[in-house]
Amino acid sequence: MPFKPLALLLALSPLCAAAQTFGVAVDSKVILRNGAGAIPERPAGDSAAFFKLEDGRLRKLGEVAVPTSYLGPPTSIAVSPRGDLALVVSSSKVDPADPTRYAADDRLSVVDLSGKAPRLVQTLALGVRPSSVKFDRSGDTALVSSNPDNGFVYLSIRGRRAAIAEKSTLAPNMGPLSSAFAPDGKRVLVAQSDAQRVSLYDWRDGRIVQPAIRDMAAGVTPFTVAWCGADLAVVGNFGIPDSGNGDIDTVSLIDLAGARPRVIDTVAVGSAPEDVACSPDGRYAAAAVQNMSNRPADHPWHSPHSLVVLLKIEDRRLRRIDAAPIGAWAEGVAFGDDSRTVLAQSIDDRALHLLRIENERLKPAGAPVVFGNGAPAAIGVAGR
């Protein structure tokens, strides 16, 4: 089935000179209905869409039909450091026996971005239900985290093909959700939600080295992590999943310098931060916060919109400086290479929102990119 075109009428001021490749995983199997996620009657088909941010304009490279899923963190798509390859994972599909329910999925799709248009070149069964996927800094290896199956899948990337190099299972009740590699490629942070901790590991020869350098406790349900330069990182603490209790949740700053990494600051950002990102210059962090927007309208803490919360990193502390509304049910968030452009997704309006930091405030930077076939559920940035 062909996909409807994207709305690309963006009017951005010049922001960066070098082209930067983004990937967006689009899930057609989810809508927000009466404050709850639901499967539409006739899903149009999942996809992955790819863009370049160049000379202040977001240019679409193309879109390919691949399976994906909004379930889990918004890290189901990764773009290689060279921007020439993408990996997309799917943890769920519509149950063939009951089209109102999900069934487990284990597929990974490999998309070639080196030509004039993105091209699907491989589909691989992982044998586990994937929660996230990340290229390492070399681009020759990728790490798949599986929360449901409590382990990792290591992928080798050769000739635009992925192969399972190894699988590992962790000690019980760890539940790895997402990961982020250090800028030098020698360490990796893993959010392990079931264990309620963020773990720092050495990364050597394309593998995590056990045991962890250090396990850190940041907040309730660490969900996604991002490096902020060489020795700082942030983690979004999602709170109790699906509780709908309206409690305010947090983002924590991690000091990774020295022999004893530790959490050094935590700030409130609102209910359920789905994703966090850091600006390449290390000055800012951003959180995509659901803000009770995916709850029924009569819920006592319902909000009609999600939030993108802007945090400043200064003197090794976090400071909340602004927040901007986007559509209901926030998903992924990312920075452009200029450290001033912020991209954020929301499921209910099926949109990728473009924001710009001006005088330490978040301002709209053009019309949202609206997806015709489904909801943007994850975002991947080349080299991160």
C-alpha cells in the first residue's frame, strides 16, 4: 500500500551547515482513543521515514515499509555514524487471531541509505523481543536491548547486512530498555528499568564487558539515556508505567568522570518523560514529557498536550529553563547538530514538531511534519 506524502512545508532559518541524517519509525497500529492506546481497524502499514537537516531545511530522503512498534522506549530506530545505513526493530504486531490485540514480534529491518532513496535490504529474526537498537561508534556493531527477554543481542554489520554475533542473558530482573554510547566509543550506559538502575559498562570488541563499572540509582523506572559530552549524561525517569497517578517525574544528571561515576542532580520535568536528549555542545538537555495527555479528558490531571522541557547544564547541575507544548502522547526527542534545533514527536497528532532555542526559550521553528500512515514512535540520529 502506498504511503501518503508528508507535509514538508517548513520555513526554518539557517541553522547548520553540515547535513545531518534523521530516521523516524512510524507505527500505524496505534491511536489514542478515549485516553488509551488502541489499534485502528485498518492500519495503513508501518514505515521508516528519513530526512536530512541541511542549511536550515528538513529534506525528506524517502520512506520504506518496515515493521516497528511504539511499545517500549522511542529508540526502535538507529542510523549509522556515517548516515548510510539504518536499523529498525519491532517488538509487537497485530495478533493474527485477534486484531484488537498485540502479539510479540522479533523483527529487525536493515535499510540502505547510501543511494538516491532508502531501500530495504534485509529482514532478520532476532529471536527476542527488542526494546531498542543502537549502533556503536564504529558503525560495525549494533546493540539490541530486550527488556522482555532480559538480555542483549550483538549484531555485526558487514556489507550492509546484519548478522547475530552473540546473545546474552542478564541476571534475573534486570530488564535493559535502552542504551547510549560514549563519544569515544569505549563505554556504554544502559537503562535497566526492572532493576531500577542505570549501569555503566566498558565496551570492548563489540561487546559489553561484565561486570558493570558502576550501577547507579537515579529515579523510578530509568527509561532512556543520553551522553552530554565526554563525562556527563542524562537519564529520564519515567515513573511507574501506566499508573496514571499524575505524580511528577524526573530527569537526572550523571557525572561519569573519574573512577566513581554517580548521579549528581535531579530535576522535576512533569509526568512520564518518554525520552531525553542532549545538545552536541553539552549545554542543554531536553525531555519529551507525556504530561498526562494520554489520559481520558475527565481524568483529574488530564492535559490536552505533551511538553518538551528544556534543561540547561551548567556547573555540573541541571536547571529547568523552559517548556513548550506539543501534541498529546509525546514520544522521541532529538537535537540537531547546531545544538539549537529540537525535534519532538507526538502520537495523537501524528507529528514531528520542530523547535528552536532562542534566548534560552523554546520557539516553534516551522509547521509540524505530519505522517499520513501512522504515528511517529521513535527517532534515530546519525552518530548518536
